Amino acid sequence: MTHKISTEDAIGEVAIGRPKYLEQFMALVKIAPPWIGPVHGRTSFDVSKDAVLVLFQRSYDGKHVAVLPVSGLGSGSAYVTSCTSGDGSIVVRGRNDGEGPISERKVQVIVAVANDPFKAVTAATNYLKKLIMDSRGFESTLIDQYSKLELEGEDRTAWEDGLSYCTWNGLGADLGEDKILKALDELERAGVRIGNLIIDDNWQSIPPRSYTSSGTWTSFEANAMFPCGLKGLVEKIRAKWPYIRHIGVWHALHGYWDGITPGGAIENAYKTVQLGWRDNVKSVDRKLTFIAPEDVGKFYDDFYKFLSSCGVDAVKTDVQCRIDELIDGKDTARMARAYQDAFKKSSIKYFDRRAIYCMSHVPQILYHSLLPDDNKPVFFRSSDDFYPNVPSTHSWHIFSNAMNMILYGQLNILPDWDMFQSSLPTYNTLHAAARCLSGGPIFLTDIPGEHDVDLINSMVSPSPANRAPRALRPSQMAMASDPYVSYHASKLLQVNNTHKHSSLLGVFNISTMALTELINMKTSFRNLDQQKEYVIRAHTTGRITEPRGVLDGEDSFLVVSLEPSKWEIFTAIPVEAVGVKENIVKIAALGIKENMTGIAALRDIRLYKGDDEDTVTIQADVCALGVLVFYISDIAKDRTLERIRVHVGRKTLPTRVYSLVDSTLEIDLLNAWKDMGISEGHDESEEVVTVSVELS
């Protein structure tokens, strides 16, 4: 391998060739130490930053090539970049974090070719997953122990589906007990019931900061702004708002931004090391104090035991990139895996893996900790932060998340597209729609008293269980439909996802001009069955198409026109045809009408024909309450309300709570639940109710 040597003999580079007949490419590159983001190009490969994935299309055969540098097998990381000569060659850059020269280190690159770009990425990451699992050897015993601990964990519905509030943007850096309690009061006053609370940065005991330091951590207990301590605050919250199921706190992977306070209680209790770190913001080298790798397991066990004793049952673990930024690669090699394994083990032991990985777009973390399917998925921040006061970042935030998920959708995660504010001018609904479609959690960070309640109510729906409303998450993870659409292309951003047999497509105008485009069902929606017909519902307009096929033809296209910062979510639902009285009736369950991703309320749907062939019964299992909509062809023409029977469980609903609208039957489950005693006899721990519709 030809390579160039740095002063530390830590970096090696080798050109592996120039893509011929390159039509277009997308690369996910390091835009900052904690984050990756997308770059695009055509004709010639030109990427000046380190890339963790390159995907390109060949012009002569249309095939797609995924180039994935291998990290996570040992010490060091690998990236892909372009040759500085500008000839379009792909260069592999290997970083050596272990002992010995870079020339002795094996650097691998996985290349996969497929007719579909997403299949190429999947093939490459599946092969990397196999390499990592095969390389673990003795570590597999530890992983098995983790998994057994997790099997004994509790139901995660509230954590994954509950509406969450994070203090960061809403309450600011001057955090304290009073601010948090007042914010929760304001949420309740507005009628917003959250299921989870994250107490973000600035609760920890931090000595006064200076210009040269972002702060160090002294002791486990909360600072003086929390006069009752962390435990006292948590007890107050749980007593007053019992519907808040989980309370989490923020901390850095290594304690705090600039590590552990020298001479403080934490340093005195554990072995520590001082390591060199490059501050890229201030362009200076500094020494930070860390818990030594041989003591970090004990530290994490003690810290999370303390949090658990305070009633805390989740963590947001931030600044995970810091260890990767250490000046000496050998320090990174000693620290990285020890910290990740200690964090993982203790988060399982004490919090049932309720953990948020943040600032962790580091290959070693991605592939060692998050690629293997050996545990429950964790929340993973999939992009840089939400910046409420920087308008230029909002469209980019949606775009970068959608593109990053082309790779991150292969990880064992639930994607966290970050918190947002429901009352944000101009972009609030754009952010909200993206979060609903993402397949991940929904975090608010509203300023107290500034809430768009109608918007929030379109993101979450009441649950049949007696708890806070739930987000209706699609069953997969959202990502861009076309990986090659660049940010400045003046094209609609299409983001797709699926829920069971239905497919969702979010269309976002992230440009500065009004746009009109034809949307091809076959290429834009995900996993449509070409042998089936679908009805398509648009959320913002409520329009529902007649059943249509997926194959090429006039009906396989949708015309979409959107102003800047506007959006639409289309849901394609498969149609089932049944014979009733010599007629063919086409039926589809469309989900909860008022929710952006209302199809995700459906757990199952079943059709039964009566013995006399004159009746059909539709049964739908739903996990949320609202206006439940069924498409039933010609229902308004062929039937009256008196010929329709609707049941929830064993109770029959009166006709006043359902109606016929064009070719749909709408059932107001929420009002029936509240006002008619339908909930009587329902087990409050049960998340699902069955709705039956009899047609004759």
C-alpha cells in the first residue's frame, strides 16, 4: 500500500481508482468532529472531506456502487476522500490508533454493486456487520450477557412512542428546579401531556467556567440551582405529573465537555488520566482529565446506580466524539472501546437501554456499538442540532437527516431527528412532519407558554391505555427516496417510510421557490406491491384517490405543488376486494384522520365474509383514538348508515358517532370513548382496541 506518513506515523492514504462513466454521486462526509452530512456531485468524483460512505451511479449501465470504508474491527478508523490532484480518483484514508506504524495496519474497503442504490448500501453494511460479529470472539459472551439483561426489561412503548420534552432550547443554559417545574406547569395548562422528560445540560455540579474551558464535572449530585437535589426534583415531578413515565438526564460520555474537575470528588474516587485534546474551536491543544479506562466500568456503574436511586431512568449521553479527538491515537485506542462498553452495559443494567447517543457520528461508535443487532435499539441523533434562531438551518436540517439515514437506517437504532419548537415561525410544521415521518421519537423544546397545541395534537393521538398521548411511529425508518438529489437542486425532497403493508411519502419544499413536480409511485414510495391496488391519502388536503396500480401509466403519477417550506405526507394503503351481493367492494383502512402518520395506529386488519355471502365484516386493531377512516368503494351510494354496524370490543356504537363521506366511513372513536362509556371494562394497561364494521 502506498501511503503518506504524518509526523506521528498515524495517517496512511492509498488511491484505489477512478470511477469511470460516473453519472452522479452522494457522499456522507465529516462536516464536524461530531457530525456527518451529505455532499453531492456529478460526472467527476470530488469530495474534499472525509467520507464514511460514497454512493455513485454508473452512466453506461445505470448500476449503483456503494463504497464503505471499514472501521470498528480494531484500532483506528477509515474514510474515503478524493485525490488532491483533482483527477477524480477515490482515496482511502486510514488512521492508526494502535501500536506500530500505519504501514503494518490492514485497511479494508467494502464495495457493493446493485441495480438499486439502497440495496447496494444494504449489501455493503450487511457484509461489514458480518465482519464485525466474526471478529468479536471472546467479546460475544459479554454481548450475550447484555442481551439477557435486556430480555428482562419492561415495555418500552412509553419511551419510544411517548411525546417527550427536552429542556435545552426551551429553558436555556440557566437551568434550575423552578424553571423545570414551571415549564411542566405551562405544558399541562396548555393541555399538552408529555410521556418523557429530558433534563438537558447544566444540571450537573460544574465549577465556574473560564474562556479557555467549557466546564468540568465535580460530583454526581445536581448543582445549587436544584436545592432539593436531583432526587427531590424527580419526586416532585412524579408526584404532580404521574403520566410522565420516564425522566432522563444529560451528560457527556466522559462526564462533561472538558472532562473531570481536577481535585474534585469524582477524580478523588476513581483512577484518572490526563490526555491531550485538540480544541478545534479555539485552535489550541489542551490537557483534559478523564476517568482511566481500567476504572470506567466502575465509574459508570456507580454513576448510573446514583441516577437510578434518584428516580432517573434514562440518559442522553452526549459529546461521544471527544475520545476520537484525542491528539495521540494510542489514547483513543485505549479509551474508546472501554468507554463504549461501560456505557452500554450500565445503560442496560439500570435503564433498560433507554439511552440517547448524541454527537456520536464516529465510525468506531457506529459500527462497534450500533451496527450489530444484539440488543434493543437506542435513540441516535442522526444530524447536527436544531437551531431555532438560525432560519437558514431549518431546511438543511430536514435534508441532512433524510440523506444521513441512507446509512444510519442500517444501524440498530431509532433515529432522533432532534428536538424542535412547535411555535417556531414558518418552519414549525415542516419540522413536525419530518419528525412524525422519521420513525423515531418526537421531542419538543418549547419555550414555556409558547405552544402550537393544534400542531402537537396532529403529531400524537390519545391512547386506549390510561397514559399520555402517543406518537404514531411508522414501523421502519425514513430516508430520502432519491440519494442523488442535492440540497441546491431546486427539487422537492422526497422522504419515504413504511408501516406494515402501507407506504408513506413525505414531500418537502426545502427550496426558496414554489415547485411543481410529478411524483412516480413506483420509484418514490417504498415497497409497493406491483400486483396490488392502492388508495392514496394526502394529509394536509384530506384528498383520497380511487384505487390505482403501481405499474407505469397515467394513474401511477401524482402532481404535487408546494410553496417554500410547505410539505405533504401521502400514504399509500393496499386495497382488498371482496364480493358482497354480486358486487365487488374494495376496502382499505386509512388510520386516524387527524394524525400526520395516522396509518401507524393500525396494528392489524382482517376481513370476514358472512355465511350467506351478503355481509362482510372488517376488523381493525388500533393503538390510538381519533377519527378512524375506512375506504369502502361506493359505500355512500349503496348503503345507508342503518345498514352499517360498528362495534368497539363488545359494545355497539350509535350511528351519531360515524358518518359516510364520499367513499369513506369515518368513526369518531375518541368521542365514543369519552362520552359513551366505551372505555368501561377496558383494561387500562391494554394498548389496543378492536373496531368491527359490519356491511350488509
